[in-house]
Amino acid sequence: MLARSLRSPRLLAAPLRSQFVAAAPKPLSLRTVTTDAASASVGAVPSDAEQPFTVTLPNEVFEAYELDAPSRQLEVTKSQLRQMYFHMTSIRRMEMAADSLYKQKKIRGFCHLSTGQEAIATGIEHAITKEDAVITAYRCHGFAYLRGSTVKAVIAELLGRKDGIAYGKGGSMHMFCKGFYGGNGIVGAQVPVGAGIAFAMKYEDKPNTCFALYGDGAANQGQVFEAYNMAKLWDVPVVFACENNKYGMGTASNRASALTEYYKRGQYIPGLKVNGMDVLAVKQAAAFAKEYAVSGKGPLVMEFVTYRYGGHSMSDPGTTYRTRDEVVNMRSTQDPIQGLRKRILEWGVLTEDELKQVDKEARQLVDKEVVEAEESPVPDTNFETLFKDIYVPGSEPRWTRGRTAEETHYY
Amino acid sequence: MVPARRCLLSLSSSSSLRPSLAKAFVSASSSPRSYSSPAAPTTKRKLNLPIDLNASSYLAQTPQQALSLPELPDSVKSSKTKRLNLYQAINDGLSTILETDPKSLIFGEDVSFGGVFRCTTTLLDRFGSQRVFNTPLTEQGIMGFAIGLSGSGYTALPEIQFADYLFPAFDQLHNEASKWRYRSGGAESFNSGNLVVRMPCGAVGHGGLYHSQSPEGFFLGMQGVKVVIPRGPIQAKGLLIAAARAGDPIVFMEPKILYRGAIEEVPVGEYELPIGKAEVLQKGKDVTLVSYGTLVYTCEMAAKAAKEKLGVEVEVIDLRTVHPWDKKTVVDSVNKTGRCVVVHEASRTGGIGESVGAEVQERCFLRLEAPVTRITGWDTPMPLVFESLIVPDVARIFDGIKRVIEY
């Protein structure tokens, strides 16, 4: 019956109707993991800035798949909390500087900002060492800065200047430093690369892991699943970490993904969903994930539930596919920086004045380095620069001809 | 529709680096200007002047010009025209396909709300979500899905958001779409049918490594697929409609800098332009200049300069279909002129220029007065700050013409 009706010409004239009725947007899947950034309870806070004390995260920060969820209790020190706050504030300030330089038309082309998602880069960085590796997609400025690059190098790269990470030849998406294998512009391409980096760590018996980050949009790329399979097959110590900000470019995740529980997408790989707006939850989960991977249990699939305040990139106002209210609501109630700030104040870790001092430090650091980046010269406009870094130095062709004989470039 | 905006080809505005570059090449000094700073004064330039597309004779500036194109069917010749830019003409072409072919479907990343470059704008409202729909970010999946659809009798019009993102889908195109007919022994029901893969390509001045590439050269080794690159609105509409009815998989690359830059009077009716056929844009007896896409306008300026400064008459050919390209038109022209310069912005190695150069020397060897010359992008990735250095400009093409004349 079904086969016959499919062959009927009338149905062919209205192709795929039934399929697309079925694929109409489903209600947003319930998010039991909240994006509340401000709750957690704490016992007595010691006066010594370096003395650890215990924080208990709320019930809704983790959700596990085929896995025992990590403890909701973690040890932090006052100075760590201060540093996390400083890092998130600096990233926000840097992204806002990029935003403004873009609007002044000083930065051109493609530029993806991570405002709203700062807790993920910060939490991960505070849970791993410089010997661990991180690889991510194009929303990479914060990661590059925290992994060891500078605000100046990041902004100079965006501006296309000589002091940029790739001498201005890359721009946004092309950021690297030790332990950070780059922003990547091709959606999903970094995920199998991250598995390869982690495989090298395993091969060398290093007690390290690689965080391979990708977005909810990239989670649908075929190569992500190929990487899952290889990683599980060989127990590669890689952490597949999906930053679910609810929108893959302009398409809501539930319109693009058949299963929006990204932490379950590894199927045969255990998963962990984390409140990505709570920097302490991210830190605790990332530390757990590293421990899990390094102990030889193989890969883990994580999902950080987060939200991006801006559009997908600078050319996207970010308001055609979601309501302004939604953005305003997330910004005003779930902001990761405000959430940590509130806790720092409540717990008496820092006073209002001390926090203002941290704000000021972050502002001064970023503003100073942005000025320096703007003062950086444009790259030398010669073939030396243009043809540099294509092949191993010394193995290039002997010379490359320019427009005229005088322009011929000899390696 | 958004009213077409008159504007200069921004190749010219992004050429702000050029005078300083020319100087830097000699003096090795660095320029204080950034790649995105306002254009430098043009007073001292002789060749690399801003290119005004609204003055180009390769675009129909009046309805009479548009309707007198010899390739148009008679029914269209008596119709009206509408002033459209490239993305609007593509939108027009796509809606014609959707109107005339009930089995045609458009899908891709963010196409529902018009796509990054607005090419599919309003199509969802007009044709519904059964025929215009978003896909996940999954190029290989999109391509395979499209091949399956077109193989079962639909006209699949997938959009790859940028030509740079094509590579995950390359296997599907190469090993499935291009060979399906061949490996089924020509069986009627096993081929990729009407499949047009649209994608924006080319430099914009600041797209960089992943948004400004011109990957057409990769297709030279892919037999069974045709690659079309239109130079303007009239061409885009006619070639797109023809592509959707061609029965072979067609890669349709749209030079993204022309989306808003190239504006002309476009016939409102339905018309097709021939796939696989080059167009002689201007006649000349001394040099054959072969190009396609954005650079035909730079070639126009170079040909003009060659006429003024060297007294040389250049024949300019727009390949339109770059693979398999129209050998007859090119060979006939070179047999007349004896000299050939190929211009494109993709890398020199592995580019269309290699293919044209090799064929021309094989077929016109005794007639050639000078080696076939290629003016192309350099063999580097497309760096953010150096796009205007990579893309051939009027001076480089003029120099190429001069060299083949003086050889």
C-alpha cells in the first residue's frame, strides 16, 4: 500500500510533503541541566587566598549518560576564583574590542565572537595544564588568549598586522599557540584532528588529554562520528566537547539535529552534560573528563549548555532566528561573569571594591594591548612574507617569479 | 527585493595596497596602510584604476543591449527587462526553476531565510518549506542527499555556503555524482539527473584562507561534472536555468564579489544560455585573452589599456563553462591571433590556465607567435592581508599582453 502510494504521480508532484511535516520544529527539548550561573553553596571561606575550601554545586549542573556523574563538590581557592573572574572579564573585554574594531571597519572579513560563552574556555583552562591540548572551531579568541597567546596577538591578527599570530595572513579563526591547535574554519574538521592529537599523547604514554571542541551545528558533520568511532576503538584519551549554544549559524539546534542531547551522541561513548554558564561546573567537569581520559577509559563526549549573545559572525545581527527577549533574558539572568561575581560577593571572597579593581585590571590590560595591536605595522608587502610558511624552510622551489624580473623572489 | 545598488567592483577599492605594493617590491619598505584602510589616492596610478562595472560593455546597461543578445530565444527578445544584480538574478533564475519544474528542491545551510548572500531570499515564502529548506551543517551529507534525490527524478539545487566548504562533499561529487551514469553503463535510472550545486567563490578583498578560495581547478580531474562560472546577472540566470535541465551534475560557482557589484538589465522571461560554450566578449586580431568570472572586467580594462598604449587589438573570451571548456572557440581565436594569455585568480599550478595552455600549444603550435602566458593567483593559500596582491590586476594582465606581443 505504502509502496504503491509512493509511486503515484500525484504524490511526486508534491514532493516530500509528509517528510517535512514530520520534520517541523519539535518543541525545545527539556533542559534539565540549567544555565543558572549564580547558585552553589559554600561552607566557611578561609581568609588565606591560597587555602582551598569546598564549594557544592547545585543539583542541576551535570547530567550523565552511561557514566557516574562527577562529584558536585570541588575545592577552589580565593585566588583561583579571582583569576577565573579576571579571565572571563578579559575575554569579554577583548571580544567587545574586536566588535568595536569591526564596526569601525578596521577588522574586515569574518569574525566570530564568544560573548556569553566565556565560562567554557575559562573553566577548561583552569582544569588542565599547558601540556594538555585544546583544539576548537572558529570561535577561538578566548581559548587562544587563555592558552598562552596575548590579547595583542589575537587582535593584531584580526586587524591583519605583523604582530598577529599568523602575521595577519589568517585573521579570525587562525589562532595558535603552544597546546592550542587552532581555531578552525571548516565546520567539524578539528574533531578528528583532536582525536589524532590525543592518540599521539597515548602513544607517548603522556598523562594528558586533548579537548576537541565543536558547536551544536558541527555535531552533525560526518567526520565527528568517524572520530568517535576511532577514539573508542583505540581508547584514545580525547574529550569531545560540544559547545551547545542552541544555534548552528541561523538554525536552532532542534531544527538541525535529530537528537539534541549532544552528550548522548557518542552512543557507545559515555557522555556528560554540563551547565556551560557556570564556570565552576565547567572546571569540575573538565577536571573529571581529563582524569577519565588519562586513566585509560577512553574518550568522553561532553556537552556544555551555553548561549551566544551575538550573531553567528559579525555579519549576522543574530535576531532574525531568535527573539530579542530571549537574548536579553539570557544576558540579564544567566550571564557567566555576573554569576561568578555574585557568588564571589556572597561568599565574601572579594569585596565590591576588590572586584572593581579586577574589572579595572582586565580593562587596562585589554585596552593597552588593543592599542599596541593597532600600532603594529602591516606585514611587509613582499614575497618573503607571502611565500613564507608554505613548505618546510629550505625545501621551497628555488625561486618564484614576480610580475617583472626585479620582483623574482629567491628563497 | 532589495534595490540594486550601483557600486564599483570592490576589487578596485581593495586595491588600496597596490601602489604601495608596487613600491614595496622595489624598495622592500613596508606600507603604513592596513588591508582594510580606505583606498589610497589614485592620482599616480596609470593602469590599476577603479573598475566601474556600470561602464562595462560586458554588462547590458540598457534594455536594448540585453534583448539584443543573439543567444536569447525570440520569445524573450520581445519581452521586458528588469535591473538586477547578480544575487537577484540568481534568485530570479531559481524561482523560474521552481515555478516551471514542480520536482525541483532547494536546500542548504540557512537557505530558508535567504542564505548568507541573499540568493534564496523570499523563496521559502513563495514555494513553501517542502521545497526550500535548511539542512544541518553537513556538506558531505547535503551532497549525498542531493545525489540521491536527483537520481530519483528530482531536480536537486543544493547550496554549499562557500566554495571553500565544498571539500567534505568532494568525495560524493567525485565518486558518486560524476561517475554514476558511467558505472551503471548508462542505465536510464542510475545517474545523478538534474543536479546543480551552487556555491559562492572567489576573493572579496578580506575573506582570507577559508572564504576567498577559487577551487575550480580541482574539478579538472573530475569527468562527468561540468563547472559553470557566470560573469554577471544575465549569464547567471540563463546558465542556471540551463544547468537545472542539463541532466548532468553541474557545479555552479558564483563570484561572490559580483553578487551586489554586477548589475545589468536582465530579461524577465525564461531563457537558457548554452552550457559548455564560451563567449567572445570583444573581437581583436592580435592577442586572445581567456578568462572567466570576476576577472573578465579586469581583462576589459587591460585590453583597453593595450589598445591605447600599445595599439594592440585584444580578443577577450569568457569561458563561462570552465570544465570542460570550449576548446573550439579558444582555438579558433588563437589560430587567428597567434597569441594567448589566460587570466584567473585561482593558483597558477593546477588551475584552468594549465589546461588551456596545454591544449592551445598542442592545437595551435605552428600558429603561436609567443608562449601561452598565464596571469593567475600565486601558488599560496589565500592570505587575509594579501588578497589584492594575489588576484591579478590590470597591470599584471597588461604586462602579460605586452610580453606576448614583444616576444
